[in-house]
Amino acid sequence: MILYIIIYYIIYYYNLLKMPKISIDYSNCSIYKLEHIEDETLIYVGHTTNFKQRKAQHKKCCNNENNKGFNCKLYTMMRANGGFEMFKMIEIEKYKCFDRREADKRENELMKELKASMNKNRSFVTEEENKQYYEYNKEKILKKQKEYYDDNKDKSKQYYEDNKDKKKQYREDNKDKIKQYYEDNKDKILKQHKEYYEEKAKQYYEDNKDKILKKKKEYYEENKDKILKKKKEYYEENNKKS
């Protein structure tokens, strides 16, 4: 159990650093919609903690072909229906919450309620839906994870080196919050990490089966007499008991 706790904290802190969004103050969150001026069936729902800045980002993504979001479905649809100027951005509600997941959940509820036709994906899925998706796509996901790791291990190592001081500072500033989160979710966290590392071990064996079997065979050949002696002693000891 101690091992799982250590693993949890390592991954938790790493993700906190890897995803700077964790530092966003979601107490300032609001849910908004982009709605076409003439066609009210064209709706996109999103959330933001800075309404003015988010509006400027949408405009830039829609109009600047050098922007990486330029070819996203939302902006393609906006340009096909008169461009950014034909849409109004309206705050639906203030939604004070703790983190992005809570904001995503409320956003998803309003997407359904308003029949948002311009949202490409759902913003929130339940843990059960995530689990079902993982089980159905397990091999593909693990393969992608391995490919990503192999392609980015040097970059990940450099990222860690560049940010380890930030990681340490975040831990110091938020140790009570992190401890409380762990206490509130301990059973779920331990279960998830046990399943995750069991799956990783299984995948490692599959990827390295020939090498592992070769090592086992070499070990057996090198220690054959000792192994057979141990087996004989165990057999004799158990026969006496019975």
C-alpha cells in the first residue's frame, strides 16, 4: 500500500506541473455560448475564467489562418456562416467551482440543454464511461502511450529538469489540499493505480516476452542444482506434514 501511495503522489505532482491549468482560479468561472445572429440553431457552449480574453482567442482562431486552431470544426463552421462577426458571445451564467472537471460537467449539461450544434465533442464523461471506453480500446491506448513515451522520453526528462523547482514549490504551497484530496479519494486512487500498474506489468511482459523467457531459462540453467535441491526439500517437508 505504501508503494501505491508513493506512486500516486509522484504522478499527481507530475500532472500538476504538466498541466498549468491546475493553477487557474475556477471561482471566477462562467459558462458562455457563441450564437449566430440570424440562425439560433448554430450554438457553441464553452466555459472560461476570463470572458474578454476568451472572446479575443475565439476571434483570433477564427480569423488567423496561421493559428493552430484555425481548421477546428468550430471555426470552420463559423467562417462558413458569415465569420466571427456574425456570432455573439453571451455569458449564460456565473459558475463558481473547484476545477476544470467541475466546469466541464456543467458545460456539458448546458450543451445538451441548448442543443449546441457546433460542439464537436462532449466536454465531460463519467468515470464509468471512461472505464468502458478504456476496456474497449485498451490495446490501442497502450500502444499509443508506448509510442508517445518512446518518441518523447528525452523531452519529458528535460521538462522535468526544467520544472522540478516549480514542482517542489507547488507541493509546499498546496500540501494540505493535496493531503485532503488523497484522504477523500484514497480507496478510488489505490484501486485505479493498482489496475494501472497491473496492466502496465502485463503489457511489459507482452512487449518483452522473449527476453524475459530467455533470462528465466538462463537463470534456471545457472542455478539448476540449487533449484532442484530446494524443490526436493520442499516436497519432502510437505510429505512429512501430510
